[in-house]
Amino acid sequence: MPSSPSPFLTPNASSNPDSLAILYLRRDHHLPIILQTHDSAHEGYAEGKVTNTRFGSFPHSTLIGVPWGTQVRASEVDTGSRGRKGHVGAGKKRKREEGGEWDGGQEKKPKVIDTEEDQVPHEVEREEKEGIKAAVAARTGFVHLLPPTPELWTASLPHRTQVVYTPDYSYILQQLRVRPGSVIIEAGAGSGSFTHAAARAVFNGYPATSASDAGTQTLDSDGGPQQQQQQQQKRNFGKVYSYEFHQSRWEKLKAEISEHGLDGIVEINQRDVCQDGFMLGDNNNGDVSPTANAIFLDLPAPWLALKHLTRRVRRKPPEGASQAPTTDPLNAQTSTTTTEPISPSAHLSNEALPPTTSPLNPRTAIHICTFSPCIEQVQRTVSVLRQHGWVSISMVELSHRRIEIQRQRVGLHEEGLRGVNPSPADVDEAVARLREVEGRSRHFHELERRRKEQDAAAEGFKAEKEETAPPPTKQQRLTAIRTQEKQRKTWQEGRLVHRAEPDLKTHTSYLVFAVLPRE
């Protein structure tokens, strides 16, 4: 069992130090961070470790120990000392010296260290021993603190390759019949999006990695602990065997899997599966089978790897039994097999599986999916699948569009408000507004005509002006609408409407599914 449970599989009720968390900034913008209790990089913030976003600065002290889903307000952070990296002058901005000229960016040794930027390492250590400054809430800005999930990780992970998005991998896992306890092979791990989703799908417990984890303890007279230990050893845990050819991507993904606590669930291998296959161990002499019952290939040429996904069995015959040579029509090679009876319930356990050169589980039907962006790749893959005995071949194209649902408030009584359509809701409103505009125009021209006709004093003109009240101005109308809005239940008004997004925001691909029957 890993040193600590994975936050992707068994998250706690609140955030913990040195664990992954997701900052929800807006719908399509998430920020993954590792919560830290101290500023290990010596960035110079008095509040300790700080994450800066467009919505404000957030010290990690305000994010640790907070229930998931909490809205956390931004803090007022002094960024004047930012950039200190543990030695004098590292990362600081050059400033114009008081009463002198700019130093042109050249390094100068200060005579007196009297500013916070010029602190030396022993002063940094002193500040850390004394503690960090308490965060003060800012007037504006906030984020939501969310636990890591495969969906959020897909939306926020660092892109090293094309990413398998949530609509794709959710459909793939369903079609592959992946469930807790399944063993799945993934070729072309890339950025690890599908890897995290598959780990959650197969998870049914943490496998024991040591004698202490397996339950080694003193046995009682009834043998209870021994039975528990045997059940722990017999239980088949879900597993994801992931393969990545690129050395740099393999190293980064392996580090991420370890940081996320998925070591016992996911095994990352660096290998060219098209040439060396999927057997575990040395690339050339692998003799351990993953016994997978589901396969996902995200490769440029998936048909090159299909030759390693056949049921080539190599078993020792029982003593006294004659060897019956059989010919594999797909690979044109001779192999030796036996007619050993198979128990109907043997597929439920991986115990006592015979030695095999195939990475597939010989007790179950195998489901496969290939992820290809071009239709020519699909045609080539389907052709090779048929040659190797795969059946029920189908191709699916997923087009994901988000549907916007909102309340639409339309009418002239919404003029000047936000998020509304201030157009006339019907003909009567449009006619009433036209009459209002016409009346205001008629009133204006009438006043002008009277002003030209009358040569009386200004007092007489004012008295006559007061007799005819003008229609309300636009400013007066908007002020009245805002005042009435405070007394309205706007969240219940309007009508619910929905519309699809105009553009696709996911990677278009073709998914080829097939099944290899159980022999």
C-alpha cells in the first residue's frame, strides 16, 4: 500500500499539507497546486508560500485544512520582497539609487543591507523559525478549492501531447467494460489524462507492497489473521499497465504518478510496444504477462502493435501427455499446446495462470480500443484487426458540445440591467415605446414653437412651461428600473433557454472498438 492514500481515489474531507489541490478560477480555467506549509523556494513572501492568480494572491496557509468546495477569499500580499532566492540580489529588480543614476543593470555590492530585498540566507532562516505573517483578507477576489479528480486533472494538466478529454475516455472505459478489479493496458500514455481516469475505474483497493502491508502479524488459535492475510493475497486488485516510448515524457509521468499516490495502481513502462510488445520485464526477454482484459492504444500506427496482442500460449504438457503441434494461421509459426480442461469459474481469478507469451488474460474475452485522428489509420487498423481474429469491430466518432442553459429576461422594463435583453418583448411594448418617443419629440417641438412666438418675459415663459409636464428622460427611466429591480425576484423571472456551443473544443478522433473472443 502507498505511504498515503491517493487524493484521486480516496480524498479526505478537507485539504492537507503537501497534497495536490485544484483552484477553480472559472469554468474553463483550473490551476493545480501542491499545498505547502512553508516557502521552500524562498520567494520572499512574509505570508509563506503564495499562489498568484488573476483574481488575487492566495497564501497556502489560507488553503490548508479547508473543506473541499470552500470559497476562499484573496489576501493582501506584499510583493515588494518577491524574487529572493536565498542569496543576496537574486531575482530582485534594479532600482534607481536615491540621489544617483541607474546602475545599468550591473551588479553592485551594497555597503549596507537595509532593505528586505537584500536579506541574506541566515535572515531567511530566522524568519522561517519565527513563523509566517498572518494573511489579511483582500476586498475583492476569490477562488474555490476543489479536490483532484481525473476530470479536473484533464482540464488543468500540463500538455505534453494531445490529451484524451473527458467525453472520450468516459465512453472508452464504458465500451471496454472496465470495472473495479480489471487489468487494462494503455499504450501511449502522453500527458496522463487517460491514465488517471483508468486508475479510478479499476480501483478496488490498494495492493500490499510489503509484508507489513500484507497483514503479517501474530496468529491466534482460530487462525483469523491468517485467513485475512490469505484473502489479501488472493484478492485481485485493479491495475493499469501504461507504456510510453518518449524518455522525457515517461520520466515526467512517472514522477506525477508517484506524487499522486497511484504507484500501486499504475505501472509506467518505457518501451516501444510496436517492436518489443507488452510483456513485463526486460524489453527483449520479458516473461511476465500483464493478463489484461482491456486495451487502449493511442499510437500513431496502432496496427503495428496488434501482432503482440494475440493468444499465443506456451504451456508445459502434463507428464505422460503427448505434445500436439498446432499451427497459428495468423503468425505462420508452430506452437505446442495441451488440451487441459479449464474451470468455468477460472476467469474470476488470476491464480495459477499458466506461463504464456501473450499479455492477454486467457480466461476472458478481450476488449480493445484504438484512438486515431485520421480515417486512413482507421482503415489500416480495421484490416489488421480482422487478420488477427478480432470480431465485433466498430468505429465511433465523438463530437462534444457544451449546452448553455440560462434564464432569458426580455423586455423594456429590463433596460439598463446586466445579463438581459432590453428589446421589446412583444408588439404592445414596441408600440408603447414608439408613442413615448413620439410624445417627447412633439413636446420638444411645441416648446420651441412657443419660444419663437412669445416675446414675453422669461417669467411668463417659465410659468407656461410648468403647465405642461414633459415625459420622463432616459436617465429618469433607468433610475426607476434599478429601484424596482431591488424588489423583484429576478431569479424566477424570464424563461429557461438552452443553446449549444458554436465551436467544438475537444480533439476530434475516431475510436475503433473490437473484441477478441475467449478460446
